[in-house]
Amino acid sequence: MELDEQQYERIGRYLDGEAVELSADELTVAEQICTEEASLGFVLDAALPKAAADRARRRLRVQVLRRRRRVWAIGNTAIAAAAAAVLIASALWFQFPSDSPPAAGQPAGKSVRLELPAVPQTQTEVEIDMLAEELNELTEGIRIVSAETCEDGDLESLEWELDNFWLEELESFELDSLRF
Amino acid sequence: MEQQRLREAISSAQAGQARGYEALLGAYGPRLYGFFLRATGRHHDAEDLLGELTLRLVRRLKHYDHRGRFEPWLFRIAANMVRDHLRRMRRRRVVVSLSGEDEFGEPLAERVAAKVAPVHAGVVAGEDAARLDEALGKLDIATREVILLRHFGQMSFKEIAEIAGSPLGTVLARAHRGLGELRRVMGYNDGTR
């Protein structure tokens, strides 16, 4: 039975549950499709072998665990970075206080600074160097944390590959021993 | 899977709990495996694809917005994976003639015969499955996809049309033609085999 595209579309909508009025030919094809789908169902079904299901489940657990660890590592790095930023900001604030407006009865910030003895240029440079050094150390610390995370990831990946390798080896061994 | 339990499993998985993912795998694993097996014709490939899908599930589920249609979302991923897999296999396909010889000058046919396990009862019982695989293999990929998504994904024709990126009429025509072809090859008629 030859039907055109529009007729097939109507059959599709009918089979999807829409209230569509079909012609006799269209209804025949719709019923044919239903019957054939029902007959084919039993043949198409395939059981998932238990070993395959177990492997998939184990793989899933490893992946979930790995993802959770990654989230922890990212969280730790973020906390370390935030702590470093706060530390640097406080150090800078104590080193170079802001020109905030004076409280009532107090001299202005700028005038206070002017009253202080002049700081020699060389001493300021030394302090800036010390701050830069601190900053570098903190950055290095963050870098080490990230590197450790990568190593953890690599190790996990190696463990996973090794696990799979032995699994496959064992399976092939079992199959061979059954066969011969 | 009942809607309430499905919603709980999805929420649990989205919260990063293995229990939720396992519930989803338990509910959909067999159907996904069946879909992969019938699409590729190989148990090994089906298992690989199922494993790969679990990894994708872990990566993508957090972006999934549950509105009661989890199956189309899941089987859309599965269908894309099958398409990629078949594309890769087509590129890798190498034809070796059995009338040729191996590197030691031995006929390849003899080497292959030595490696083939003897036929046993299980193989005879599996003739049906082999015939089905052969019949499915004869269908074009798009037609096979419609039939498999319909059966394993339990999807409407409209949803399949969206996944396939084809008009609804075309999808129905493919289903009609494909089912008829399978019936012819498998030798069953009017619901009886």
C-alpha cells in the first residue's frame, strides 16, 4: 500500500494519541504498524548479562567518586586563593592606610600622614619587595595544590586502567579455559 | 520506572550520590543495553557503549531539567552515541580475504577455522537472534534507529522525529517499511511467528 508523506504524518499523529480521523487505507497501515511492533518486541528484547551490569555499575561508582573528589579539590583551591587574597589585602591596608575622611574632632588623614616623618624611599621598596615575595609564596602554594590534584587524577586514571586491564585479562583467561 | 521514584533517583544523582545513578542504571540499563546491542550487533560494543553512557550520564545529568520526559533525553544521548560509533566503525572497516596468507605463509582460512569454537546448542538456539541481527543490519541506519528507539526508548513518533531531525511523515514511512522488511526476513505474520 503506497501512502504519501502527509498520510504517514496523519498516521503518526494518530499513533501518538492525537484525535485524527484516518481514511480506511491509513487505518489499515496504522493497525499494521501496531501489530508488527507488538510482534517484534519479543524478538528485539535482549537480556543484560549480569557481568556487564556489574562492570557498568562499578564504572559508574568510580566516575561519581572521581567527580566528587574533583569538586573538593576545586573548592580547596578556591578557599586557598581567597585566603591569599584576604591576606594580601590586609597586608596592603596596614602598609598603606586609606585616606578616609576624619572622624569628628580628629585631624584629616592626609594631614596626619604629612605630620609623620618622611619614610625613606629605600625602606618602602624593601617592604614592597617583601610583599611581592609573600605573594609569590602564596601563588606557589596554590600551584602546588593544583599540581597535587592533577597527580591524584593521573593516579586514579592509572588505577582505573589497571583495574580494567586485569578485569579483561581475567575474562579472556576464563573464556579460554572454558573453550580448551 | 514510576514517576515519583524516577524524580527521586534523578534528584539524588544530581546531588552527586552514587545511589541515584545506580537506581537509574538499574531501571534503564537493560533497555539501553538492548538498544546498543541491536544497533551494533555486538555484545562487546553494546557493553562498551553502556559503560560510556554511564560516564556521560554523570557529566550531563546536572544540566538536565526534569519535566517528566527522562527517557527521550537519555535515548537521545544513546542514539547520538550509536551514530558516532557506527561512523567510527565505517572508517575503520578493513576487508581481509580468507583466500590470502598470513605472514608465515599459512592460509588465513585455516588459521580462522582453528580459532572458531565448535558449534553447540546455544548457538543453534541463538539462530533467531542471528537472523534478527542480519535483518536489522540490512536496514539503513535511519530506519533501524526509528524501530529501535520506538521499542527500547518507548518514544512517541513525534519525539523520534525530533531526534532524527526528520519530518513526522518520513519517520512513519521508515517505520512502516522497516517493520515490513523485518517481518519478511524473520518470517512471522500477523502477530504470530
